[in-house]
Amino acid sequence: MSSNRKGDRRERELVNRLDEAGFAVMRAPASGSATERELPDVLAGDGDVFYAIEAKSSSGRPIYLSGEEVEALIYFAQNFGAKARIGVRFDREEWFFFHPGDLHVTDGGNYRVKKETALAEGEGFDSFVGGPAQSRLTDVGDGVDDGAE
């Protein structure tokens, strides 16, 4: 399957998941190629919060976004009144979301998300849509009562 077809399928998957979570959601037509304007891949809102999402997927290799892609997303989100987010999905994993400012910036001015970073630091889908946040082992105590109060 071509990477474009896989990306389109993943974007549709994200749109469906957001719809099921109660968001009004739309996928931008061809993410900017159908217009001169740079558009995010997905727009979603639930009446309280609105997102402009750039969606990327990978089999496991790091995901890269150009500086221009991220700048265009931020610009659109600010003018639209939405929160800019980068949504990433690695094969056999859930969607994870990042604020653009939380991404690693390469020496060349591009942005990168590694699978390990997504799993350790990304906001999971349930938390993103307003459900309970995922607990990480580092967030939960070691279970040892040291007697300190």
C-alpha cells in the first residue's frame, strides 16, 4: 500500500474515532493540495474545545514534519481559534497527540517524533477527547510506604 493511501486511511480512522467520541469533525480536502492555503489534516470540535490537527503515521520509523508544515498549522489554528496539535500513530499503537512546542526540533529546523517518545510522552486518545488520562508507571508510586507524611 502506498504511503499516501495509508496516510489517507489513517486520517479517516482518526476522523471516525473523533466522531465516535462526540466531536464534530472534518478531514480537510487533500490537506492543502486542493487549495492555495495550507490547511490542517483534520478539524474537530465539541463546543468547548477546537483542534486543528496535522495527522502523521508510520510503521515504526520516526515521523518528521517540516518547519513550514508546523508553522502553517500554528498560523491556521491561531486564526481559526483552535488548538494546534500533531497527531501521530505508529503501527499497532494508538493515536498520540502533541502540542507543536513539545516536539523535538532537528538542527535543520524540522520536527521529529520517535515511537518511544510518543509512547512515553504523548497524550493518549482517551485523554485527548476528555476521558481519563493514561497513568504511566513513573506517575504511580512504587507502592512502598516509607513512613514519610
